[in-house]
Amino acid sequence: MIAHLNHPVFKVISAVSEFLGQPAFVIGGFVRDLLLKRDHQQDIDIVVLGSGIDFAHAVASRLGQDVPVKFFRNFGTAMISYKGWKIEFVGARKESYRSDSRKPVVEGGSLEDDQNRRDFTINAMALDLQPGTFGTLVDPFHGQEDLDRKVIRTPLDPNVTFSDDPLRMMRAIRFATQLDFTIDPVCYRAIFANASRLDIVSGERITDELNLIVAAPRPSRGFLMLEETGILQLIFPEMVELKGAEIIDGRGHKDNFNHSLAVLDNVAAVSGNLWLRWAAILHDIAKPITKKFVPGTGWTFHAHDFKGARMVPRIFRRLRLPMNEKMKLVEKLVLLHLRPIVLAEDIVTDSAVRRLLFDASDDIDDLMCLCEADITSKNPHKVRRYLENFEIVRQKLKEIEEKDRLRNWQPPVSGELIMETFGIPPSREVGIIKDAIREAILDGEIPNEYEAAYEFMIRKGEKIGLKRVLE
């Protein structure tokens, strides 16, 4: 273990510990990842028996004059940044909670008190940094055994742990998802029992944990646990509405909850883009409100793409997700997610590909990724046929883009030029000509070039009764 603590900062902390006579320990996620042989994070938590702020200043002074100390006296914490590492120092403490808040009442304590307050056994392990016992593992709750067994378990009674700080329920599911662990059955039952306590947690903190689940290697595991424990209904009811498959006259539709999770996992297998993953989660979100059984036809979900796109801003706002270009990307992908599938089912025409490229613009690659992930059929022949057709669509997209340059399309003839050419003010006629030029390019009637567009503008203007005044 000592060999893994070879970064110079640990030696400095050890020397300061001896100089001040204050035992110091590295604790939490760094220790966990060290034992798991994961890439350890460069955020290090140091707990000291004494003042964390004074200890941090002593460490910073030994590291060099250019190492600043940020400290928060109300919380008794301090942080220094050193060569890409962020090291937080805090005095050992014990905590008590009120029923209406997840913010604890804090007072000084021992290392044992500090480990007692940790969320999970795998995060309660500490490595001693004192010179005489440097690198010794302090593991009162058998966290190393839980790592070996791949189990998430709380150090103390999980009902107390989760009631005191309800966000820890989502953290349990998040760690189980990220690490591919299971949650101890006693802890899992405690999540069922305490799920409603999440109402005292801010939406931002809940969404932070939800995003970490979405970003996991196989996020469906987390969503299945969130749904089973009742948490998903509390934080994201629209997704729970996707559950179930109804049958009428012997005709059923697929369970769109499980389908959406399969699409999410498919996207996660090829992309780490968090917002593309959110598009996978939301691509069929409007199916429950558009579902209709048509005798002789079966189940339809008419306009679920359009209505789903309209739901995206509302869901993002409620979940405290960013209301910026990231939301607009998800909105666009939900709106367009059926378009490549329709192309793959039919003859791929240049005109249809131009329109797809025009509408998707720079997001075309994300859209194609989502649409390929959307093929979740259990029929291997059907999957193979779709993927082969998608490859044809991709090739067509490449050819059209090289020829017509439609990504981030700007009209080759501006509205100002139309007004100058025909001597007209801003008017309906300007819009008619601009739209006609765009449609002519998308239909392949004229190339996406200035001269061809200018000649077309003249013809169109004369056709609607305008006379050229600018030669």
C-alpha cells in the first residue's frame, strides 16, 4: 500500500503530521479507487485530528509560496491545488441531523466518529499518513471485504443513514451503477422505506447524481434500481409512464421503458456524450400521451417525435438541467429521431438526404448514432437489414455534404441582396424568394452556389411580379 502513496504531497503531509503532532489520514474515494486499481481521482480528502485549516496552511507553506489556500472557516475545511491535484483538509468530526434538513450539525470528533458519518463502507476506509504507521489501512467497517464482494453497504443502520441524508440513496444507486456492484439487501430495503425523504433534497443535487448515473458505462442498471425503489416516480415521473405493454385484440406494443433503457445502453456503448445519452432517454418520452389503438392497424404513436421535442424544455427546467444549447441539442434529436429510420426503410433519395442534412446540420453524426441505437429488435435479420440501410444513408450523407455543403447552411443569396435587386423593403416577397431558393437547392434543382441561386432569384422574382432595378 505504501508504494501507492508515492506522490510527493503525501510525504509532505506526513512530515507536517509529525511536526504538528496531528495524525492525518487520506480517506474516501481516493482510497477506494486505489484498492480497486481504478484510475485514482486527483481529488484527495485528508482528515486530521485537529484543525484542518491550520494543517492546510502548514502543508502549503512546505509545498511552496505559490500554493494558495482556500479555506471555509464556517465548515472547518481548506483546500489547496498542487500540480493538478486538489487536496481538501478537514478536521475529524461527528454529525447529527434534524428531520427537516440534510445539513448536519457538526462538532469535533475522532477518526472513528469521522468514519461513522461516511456514506458507505467502501468510502469509509482511511490510510494512515503518520510517519511510523504510513500507509496502514484503517478499515473498521470491512470496506475492503465489500470491495471484494462488490457490495454497497452503509457503515451504520441504513435507515438512519438514508433518513439523515436522503441523497445517499441516490449515491448508493449511482455507485452500484458506476462500479457494477450490488446494493446490500438491508440497504436496498431501506431505500424503499425512505425514498419519500428525497423531498428535502435540492433538485440540483438530485440531478447531479442522476447525471452521474446517465454517464455510467451501463446506465440502465441505475434506472432500473431507481424505478424499483420508487425514486424514479418521485424525480422523473414521465419516464415511469413509459412502463408497460398493453394488448388489445391480441396486438401489443413493446414496453417503451425497457426499450428506452436499451437505446440508452446502446448509445453509452459508443459515446460518452451526456446530452446524446439524454436524447436516448427522451426520444420516446411522448409515446404514452400519443398512444392509440386503431382497429385493423394496431398501435400508433402519431407525432410522438414532435410532441416529445416539445416536452424536452419542460423536463429540463424541472430537473434543473441546463436551458442552453445542450437542451436544444436534445430537443432537436428527439424531433428528428425518426427521420433516418424512415430513410432506411425506403429508397434513399438525394433530396431526402439533403433535407435531413439541412435540418440536422452539425448534429447529423449524433442523430445517426441515436437512430442506430434505436434498433433494439430481437430479430437479427431485421437488425442487420436496418444497419446495412443506415450505412447506405451514411454514405449518401457524406456524398451530399461533399457536393452541396449543407451543414450549417447559409443561403448563397441574402435577403439584403434580394431587396436591393428588386428595390423592395422587407416584405413577404423576400421570404417567398428565400424559401424558393432553399427548396430548389434541397430538391437538387440548382446547386448550392451563388451564381445558380442568383439566376434562380431573378426568375422567381419576375414570376411573382417583381422587376429588377439592380443590374
